[in-house]
Amino acid sequence: MCDMDVEWELILADDNSDDGTSTLVAELTCRLPIRIETRHELPRDLSRSVLFGIRRARFDRIVVMDADLSHPPECIAELLRRLDEGYDMALGSRYAPGGIVDREWSAWRFTASRAARWLARPLADYADPMSGFFAIDRRRLPDLHSLQPIGYKIALELMVRGRLRVAEVPIGFRDRYQGISKMGVRQQIEYLRHLYRLYDFRYGGPVRLMCFALIGASGFIVDVACYFTLQWAGLEHRMARLCAFWPAVIWNWLLNQRVTFGRNCSETHLPQWTRLIISSLIGFVFNVGSYVALTSFFDVFDRHRLLALVLGIGLGGVINFLLVTLYIYRRHSVPVRSSA
């Protein structure tokens, strides 16, 4: 950095760790423009720590990288040069032509990395959208308060929500010298949740409809299982249909609250539950009502009750999607760009 003749500072965004980082920084501050910014909020989260550090930076051009030397500091100058060329973000890419990945990676890690890049490709058509090494111009970022990152792929969050112009710079990536990776099943699940949020942001209604349909399919299994179980226990089929409806409704609500719609509503659960009961009663009329009508007045459906059940669930599912989209959950618009 020094040979570039620029004023700079080094910020360590720390998630309130107890590994002695603050002591080391205190020893270096007398010789270097380095400081530590400690985030005390829970949960600990890499993306939130990065945003925390960006907010506290003095300069508009910012480089984000891991502190474990997995990312090569010698490539910082090239990243900044790409910003000078007019790009909003310069991404250190392991997979761009000339990039190198640590050969010590296991076959599983290579496969997981490739799958993660493939899943993100419709959102960001770059060789390495998963990179955590990048330079940005803060003046080109979206409002940081509008971001909704989960986990560790903050660059993907920024380039998708900010619609940034991105240049890729090939780098050689190597595993950390010390410590162990925090990558595990939980982080992979968080990545999938993060991807869903970004797909929802980019493509909107069709994505929510697909997610709603997948959750509805799982609710269908719950519904049918309860329906046959109650009949096996001796309940008359219409009464079994009535009773089986409600476990499926609760199942669907819990999953949709967690995945499909919940983050778009700041209300407490009680108002949502009130509207859920009202909308479920409407869905009940179409779902169970159609089943009772079909099996009571049409011999073919009385002989094939599962068909009547499926038709009722399908009709009720369409009605429920419209109700939960327009009535139960509220979507709020957020500003896209900051003028800072």
C-alpha cells in the first residue's frame, strides 16, 4: 500500500472475540494507522461485521478481506485500480482466468464451492460471486440499512441489491495459516436462506409462489397423513377431513413465517395469528367445503376420495396464497441507493 502513495487505514472488525486481537492492535497503533472496531451485538455474523466496519471507515474506497491471509494483500493495488476505471466493485476472483485455488482443498470442498457458485449464477453472472475479497466505492453502495445479509457472502449481497458494476481480478487463494474454518452445516443452511432472500429481491412474486408451493407440498403430506390416520382411528371420513386440515395449516404457517414471508412483516405474531385464523377459515370453506360437496353429490368422487382431497387442497392453496400475500404479511419498500 505504501508504494501507492495513498492515505490509508486498517480496520479490524471484531465480533467481540477473546483471542487477543485487541491487545495486538494496541501494540501496533503507535506505528501504523490501524484500529479495531468491536461489534457487541448478537448473533455473531461475518456479513454484519463487514457492514459494521464499512460504516466506521474514514474513506470512500474500501477493501474487504479476511484477516487470516487467505486473500493476497499484494492484489489490493489491482483491485483499487479497477475502481479507478469506473467499476463500483472489484472482486478478487479465484475462478477467473489466472486465478488459483488452494490445492489442499478436499474433493468435498471443491464440489460444495462449485454448487454454491452454480446456485448464485442467476443472481450474479461472475466467475466467483462467492468471494470475500473485494474493493468497493462506498458512494455507489445501496443504503446499508436496507441490506439483509445472512452468514458470510456479503459481496453477493452488495452486488445483487446494489446492482453494482463488477470487475473480477484473478487471485491466488490459500487456506489460512492458523485457526480452523467455521464453515459447517449451519453456515451452508444460512447461505441457502440468504440466496432465497436475494432471489426474492431480484425476481419477487414468482420466487415466493414457488417457495409457497414447495411448503404447501410438504403441508399436503401432513394433511394426507392426518386424514388417513384419523380414519384408521375410526373417525368418519368427512370429520377426518375437517380435523386434518388444521395441523397442515399450522405446519404451513410456521414454515412460511420462517422462510417465505416472515421477514417482510415487523408485527408481533398475535396480529398475524388473528389474520391467519380469518384467512384459514376462508381457505377452509374452499378446501374442506369442496371435498364435502364433491364426495356428497358425486359418486365418482365418493369412490375416489383422495382425488376430491387433492382438488380441495389445490383450490384452497391458491386462495391461501392470495390471502397470505395480500392480507397476512405486509411488504415494505426500502431505499435502493444511498447518496453518501
